[in-house]
Amino acid sequence: MVLMIYALCVGTAALCALLLLRSYAKTRFRLLLWSGLCFVGLTANNALLMLDKTLLAHIDLSAWRAAVGVVAMALLVIGLVMERGR
């Protein structure tokens, strides 16, 4: 049951990334690009969480998860700052 919940979280983040990047491809609104890239990182973060807590429980992936999460959020912050300056 836990694996299914983690998989749904990965799928939801991946779907958000897909929809945001697809909208960016149509409109070329750059904030959609930055948001989509953030959700790509959040998808990777959720995938690492799923691996860390279920399949590779004997290996600590918390540092990798934190690094991926920081990079994902940094992409969004960079995008927000860059779009604010325009």
C-alpha cells in the first residue's frame, strides 16, 4: 500500500511537469518552463523517496533527496526572480 501511495506521488508530479512543459511549448511563457523544470526535479525527488523508503530501505538516500529538492526549488526561485525583472 505504501509503495502505491509513493508511486501516485511520483505520477502526480510527473503529470504536473508534463502539463506545464506542454503549456510552455504552446505559449512560450517562460514561467511555465521554470515551473515545469521544478516539477521535473520534484518528480525525481519523489522517485528517490519511493526508492529510499521501500525498495532500497537499507541505503540512506536522504542527502540525495535533499539535494534534488533544493535544486528543484532553486529552479523555481530563479525563474520567479528572472520573470520579476522583465
